[in-house]
Amino acid sequence: MPVERDTLEVDVLIVGAGPAGLTAALHLKHLAAARRLPVDSPSIAVLEKGAEIGAHSLSGAILNPATLQELLPETDLSTIPLAVPVGKDLFYFLTKKRALNLSFLPFLPQNRENWIISLNRMVRWLAEKAEEKGILLFPGFCGRELLFDGNRLAGVRTGDKGVSRDGTLKSNFEPGVDIRAKVTVLAEGAHGSLTEELLRHFALHREAPQSYSLGLKEVWELEEEPEKEGKVIHTIGFPLSVSAGGGGFLYCHGGMLSVGLVSPLAGANLALDPHEEFQRFKNHPFIARYLGKGRLAHAGAKIIPEGGFFSIPPVVVPGGLIVGDSAGLLNSLQLKGIHLAMKSGMLAADSIVEAWSGEGPVLESLHNFAQKLQESFIGKQLSAVRHFQHQMRNGVLPGLLKGTLHTLMGAHRPMGFPETKPVRRNTQKKAVGSRREPVPFDQRLSFDKATTLFYSGVRHEEDQPPHLLISDFSVCRERCTEEFGNPCRHFCPAEVFEVLEDPSSGQRYPRLLPSNCLHCKACEIADPYGIIRWIPPEGGGGPNYRNL
């Protein structure tokens, strides 16, 4: 029996209440107030799959405040909750026991005049301003599938609620709603499920496949230490191989310390466990002394799109735009993307206004958005560092030097096209890498994955269809065990994947614990065979980040 669904008609639908999505909504309202639209008050709806706005917002987070000031020119930036101007800006190379200060090198990322922020709190703050403007915010509703009118993107169907694990409808069943819009803006974050569906539907391809890293982050509450306030530290080296890339960070702000490690999702050693490497990082003498007598307060994980300029997909389709991390807008040299995401949201709003002619409300032509991106500082920044990520394959230190020198030359020297491959094709057989000595979890500086999950606030409705799908379990049992050693056990930071052994037959078989999932999507990206698919679970499920 077909499910009857309600339909909600809006002018603009934005999927994702992160920096890009909320900025697009706010700027569109500002333009409408300035009478730049043929309607006085366009209806704007913003979907957010997290239980509340900000629940899934996790970032480093260093903010270049220029775009925020452009969005809210009358606002005193010091009123942003948990925002601190960057003071000392340091860069270190870590060996196993020592820290070498490289801050004097001229080609390193610069953070002066930037702000250390809680992205989580800033997003909540932006959401309050959006509500004041009459923007409709729908937390707890995931976009499950796209709606089309012919070859035009026409909106999104939200996920059903109250469906049991076996697919039967429970007594609290609520069918998803069809939200139809003149324009749909996808601002889901990195590797968005609807974004990937859109690219498949229109057969759109990136020039080079997107590459990703996995970022693990904790927030520690510290005793007040004014001399550390505003301090920013980035590291390379230990515990990661300098040939693999990645690095760590510490940001001191508001009596708190954000500490994290970014690990590439592609590499020779598939036995590498990013969570364990993060625990090693915190136990390094240089890092451990910053944690001092503090205590762990929050933890989380997120993938980071690092492919850069060549990995930006086509961002315009009939009736739709792609912005922010969904479009891969990240400056890999400066390690910043929040201001790029916000600017892309503003440019999306500008393009919607320009396409919204007085001849009719149907917005078919939004192609000026791609040109606006290219001509803005987004395009200029990403073009200038377009070969940087490619150079990092030579190792972190030579990559930093060569990539930055090339950037300083204006990226004019011919270097050829970066022949990148999808993450799963960069993997090699398990013989290349081996497991390191296990990390002792002392529950003081280092914690097991179960403890980290507790501090992420993750929860899902247990009795619902699984949102992690494996198309062929026999590949896991047979080929992957022999060829790769079931790397999902290691690259997943949330213990979603287990490999058990039948005591009678000795046969190994996988078991999934989707209720642990942090929605980082590392599994779908790094799976060597491409048989894992991540789909949004029931809206409101997942982590519940605070101060992250």
C-alpha cells in the first residue's frame, strides 16, 4: 500500500544547517529585504539531519572572519560564542620524543588576524539569527532522496520515521515529507549522500576524484591559563609517517583546548588505526604537557575533502546548486574552509536572486553561480594552491616546500595534471603495512573507542533499518580477509565494524553496529571494494557535538 505523504512548497530549500547553508539562507533574506527579489518575503527552509542545529558540526576550527563580517557587517565579531582572536601561531615537527619548532619558515600556513571558534556554537548562533528572519529550520529531518521534475531538481523527500529493523511500520510511524522548491541548495558537508546521488543522476564527473582525510578531535576543559589563550599549534610528523601526510593541531580558547589529528584515508598501511594514532599523539611529551590537569569533555570525527581545485564537481544543475564542503571547497595549504563555505553560500544566494526574474518564479538557469565561484576569492585561492595536494605525495616536508614554492610562483610552472585515484584504488595489499604495538588506554590521556563514543553523545534509534549497507558480505568474509585484512575495523573511528570467528568452522564473518556510527562516512570512502554504502539514518540520529 503506497504511503501518503504531505507536500511542503517553498521557494528555496537548503539541505544542511552548517556554515554554508545558514549563510545562504541569511544572505538571501538580506537581499529580499533590500528588495532585490520580485517577492517581498521568500519562503526558505533549511533541513538538518542532526537532532538539533549544530549537533553534527565539527571542525578544527580556525575562522578567517572576512566572510562573516561581510554577511553581518553591523555585528561585533567578539559577540560570537566562544570566539578568541589568534595570538601565538606555531608550527612544529614532532619526532617520537621531541618537538622541533619550524614556525620561522615563511611558507607555512598563517593564522594571524583569524579567530579560534567553536564551530558548533557559531552555527547555533547563526541559526538564532536565521529564525529571527523567519527562516524555517527543520532539525531532526534528513534528506533521504532527491525529487525531480523531468530533468530538473525539484526538491527533497525527508526520511521516514518509525520504521522497524525488518521494514514494518511501527505505531509511531511518520512518513517523510516531500519538500518541493524552486531552487534546492545542497550544503550537506563532505561526501554528502544527496550530492553524490545528484552527481550520479546527471552523470557529472570531477576532473580528479576527491581525496579525503579523517579528522579526529577532542575538546578538553582546562584550568584557566591566560598565557595559553589564543594559542594555535599545528604539527607534522609523529605519530604519522612523513611520507603519508597528515598532522595534528591544538587550539586554546575560552579555558578549553581543542586537540586533533588528521590522517589520510589513502595509504599503503591499511592496518593503520587513526583512533590509535590520535591516542599516541596525545601521549607525546610536547602534547601531553598542554593537556596538563585538564579533562576530556567532548570528542568527535569528521572527513575532510582535500582534493582541492581539480576535485570540485560541477556545482550547478537545473534547479540546484552545491556549496561548501559538499563542493570540496577547502584550501589545503591554509587548512581552512569555513570562510570558503560561507562565501559560497552568499554567492549561491546572489545567483538565485539574479536568476529569479520578474518573468516567472521558475529558476532554471543558475549557471552564473559557477562563474561567480571561479571569479571570487574562492576560485583565486583554490587555483593558487591547486597543485599543493599533489605535491604532498612526495612526503610532508618536501611537499610543503615544493607546493608552497610553486604557489608563490603563481602556480604557473607546468606540472601536468594530478593523476589522482579514488581512495579505494590507492590501497595496497596488507603485506605492505602491519599493525603497530597497541596503545595502552590509560583513561587519562588515551581512551578506547567506546569511551570516545560516549563523549560524542552519539545515539540512534536502535530498531530501525540499518543505514550502513554491504552489497556482498561474501567479499568481506573471503576476499577482504585475505587481501586486505578487513581494514574497516581500523579506519572506522567508532567500532561500527567487527569481524567475528565461528568457533566451530573457523570462518570469519563481519558484524555491523550501526548505532555507533559518527556519520564520518570513512567506511564508504576507504572501503577497498566499494561495497559499503552509507545512507542517512532516521533523522535526529548520530553524534550530538557540543563546543566542537
